[in-house]
Amino acid sequence: MLGTDFRNGSPNWLDLGSPDIPGASAFYGAVFGWRFVAAGPDTGGYGFFQRDGRTVAAVGQLTEEGADSAWMLHFHTPDIQATAAAVRDGGGSVRMEPMDVMGEGWLGQFTDPQGAQFACWQPGRTAGFELASVENALIWAELHVPDPTAAIGFYAGLFGWRSAEMQAPGMTYRVLSIADGDQQDGSFGGVVPLMGDEEQARWAPYFHVLDADAVVAAVTANGGSVLMPAADVPSVGRIAWVADPAGAAFALLTPDPQMS
């Protein structure tokens, strides 16, 4: 289960690249009840989304030319320089060389061989987000790529991730787990084929919500859009895909009570 006991390959940070930080803060505040807390005057407007005083995600100004607003998943690494070398060796690319972030940790940004962007965080003073798998926090990370098998091989080379196949409506779903410990307890995400000709390779966050339909209504009421209406997925829960007013896509999950 996705949590905050970070080990090699665990999702440990999540941030939104936005063209409008005040607008994004207002939207996610209305949808999830998050409160924006600025990181400081020297961070270019970067700040944290918090729930009950604990960080669940962050937001910053888009910095890459031509980039679209999107959520970025970060994964824990104990040695970000070694991870950057493994990305290159595996056929991926380094978009931003590892850098020290004011003593809080080391950050590197990468693209996998199929074009999905992700980042890695080597903790310093900041280990990662402070809440996961609770209401209005990250609960699942999902990779959409043309070739799931090749993707699993690439990330296994970086983090040692394991995978297990399960049958889902119309596809084989591959559940990912970190290398340490029990495979089921260490699961945090999955890999699926692209969901149509227009979808590009990407990592997508799922947020835990108590009522997916009510949150979808809040998304549209605050200027967002619905990409996939809420629907029940057997043995998983009720899922919807939405986007914020700037077009950043994310998913909502109300877990099946029998699965918790």
C-alpha cells in the first residue's frame, strides 16, 4: 500500500506544474480542501498543498518551454546520481540533472524510453509527502505506455520493482510493488496500455476520495472537466478521470470497502 515509509522506488513526492498557482490553489482548495502554503520568497512561487497541516502535494510554476500543465510523480532513491546513470543506461533521458534543493534533498527529472516523464527525490531534510492513502491524498500511481512489458523492465532496472498481472475489463493490468518486503503490501501502482490514439505516455496520480461522484461535481463546478465519468470497477472501487482548469489530468478513487 502506498504510504510514507519510503524505500527505494516508493512514490515520495508529487507536484503540479501550473501556469497559474493562485488559480490552481483555489481549485484544489475547493475540490479537496487543500490549503496552499508558500515555500518561501526564493522558490519562484513554489508551495505546498496541505491537509490538516500536513503536506500531501506541492505546486510550482511551469518552467519547461512548451510544457503543458501536469502532475509529476517523484520516486525515492538513496543515490540520485546512480539513478540518473541507470536511466541513461536503460534508454531513458535526463531532463534535469540532479541538483541539491537547499538542503531539503536532491531532485532529478527524467523521461523513460516511451516518453513518460517522472522525477526522483533523494531525501535530505525533507523525506517526502506526509500523508498518503487517506482521504484527499495520493493513493495510487499509474503508468500509461504503449508497451507495459518494456516499461516494467526499464523501471525494474532503476528500482527493482516487481509486477503481478491481474485481469481487468478489456485488458491485463500489471500491479507494481517495491522490491522490499511483501509484494502485496508493497504495491503502490500499476501499468496499463495507452487508453486511445490521442493519449501520450504518462504517469497519473489517483487521489482517495469518499464520494467520487460528489468530487466530480466539485471539479466541474470549479472550472475543471470530466475525462471519464465515475464508474465502478469490480474489486477496486469507483473511479473517475478529471482535469483541472489548466488541463492537468488526475484520477479519483473511492476504494471498494471490501478491499481496504
